[in-house]
Amino acid sequence: MKVVSVLGVGVVLTLCTAPAFAQAPEREPFSRSYVSVLAGATVDGDSTPVFAGEYGERVSRHVQAYVNVAYFDDLMSVTMQNSLVAASALLSDVTNSAYRFSGRDRGIALTGGAKVSPAAIRAFRPYVGLGFGALNLSRTIVEESLGDVTESFVEQLGVSDGNILSTDTSSTKPMAEAIAGAGIVAGRTYVDINYRFRKAFHTVEPIEFSQLSVGVGVRF
């Protein structure tokens, strides 16, 4: 996918050049705060789009606190996807009618943490960071001819992968993330290129993935 390739090149260049910037004097101080909107994709297994908003504020010369809200189009596990296929076959055999179920787990994550940066050189500042928060999953199940059957599917079939209980349609899990990237400024414009590794806890099926994103915002 072209978007992932371009983002990957940007992140690799950022990480490779970071040591050189750590030895350079800070020529242009970065603004104290920024707000940005980011877009990208997960890059493990089936790629899914990611959209996010972020607010950051410097707490010292080299440390910046941030809060990030991210939307994931689909984080449904392979186990649950296979269960929907099995449920389709079982119900089709029992009723002698064709059923085809599909679904997705839309995710919203709220995380906060800190980014640590060496001295900036001109308008470029590489960083690494760590954050913690929570991930909410909301499950939707659709039957090809009937449309949205989430509620009836949960009540009558009770099929689940354990990440969301068989009697529920949503669940919230704790989450941690590690970040590496770079901020670039041009006037009041703030550009952010970053890689994130995110992992949710207390899940039956693993929810962990890599994410590449590019953001554009305003510094003030």
C-alpha cells in the first residue's frame, strides 16, 4: 500500500538521523503547545485506517506531555471472524436457508503520556515516548440479506472471541503504547511523522499492532 510505504520511509529516516540531532545545539525553540490531526494505518496483518487528534504541551526543554484520541476502523480478531463464518455455515444447515455473517470491532483509544526529545536543529525535533490509556471496542455484526443483526446475534447465538463478552456488544480494555517519530515546524504549522506500537491488556485474543501516521496541526 503506497501510503504505508511513504510513511515507513519517513519514520525510518527519522530514526536513523535522530543521533545526529541529539548532538546539535537547539537553534529554534519549539512552541509550548500544539494541536494536530493525524491519519495513517495499522501495518500488522490486515491493515485498517486510523484517524486521531492530539494535543501536546512542553513541560521542560526535552519533555512534552500529550493526549491522543484515535479511531480504528476494525480491530476484530481472526478468531471472531472465523466464528462468524462457522455460525453462517451452522445456521444455514439448520434452517436450510443461506446465511452469511460478517462484522467488525470499531475501536476508540484514549491515551496520554510523555515524549522525550534531544535538542532540536532548526525546525526538526525527533522524539521517543510512552503512553497509557484505554481502548473501547464496539462490535457490529451484519448478515448479508438482513443488515445489522448485532443485538439478535448476541442474544440468540452468543458467539464471541472473549475480547467482548458473548452477551455484550462493547468492551473497554487498558492500553499502552510506545512511540518514535519527529515533529517538523513551518511557521505556525506543525507536522508530525510517527510510529506507534499499541497493546491492549486483559484480552482473550491478542490486540497489539504497529501503526504509522502523519499529522498536521497548529503550534502556539
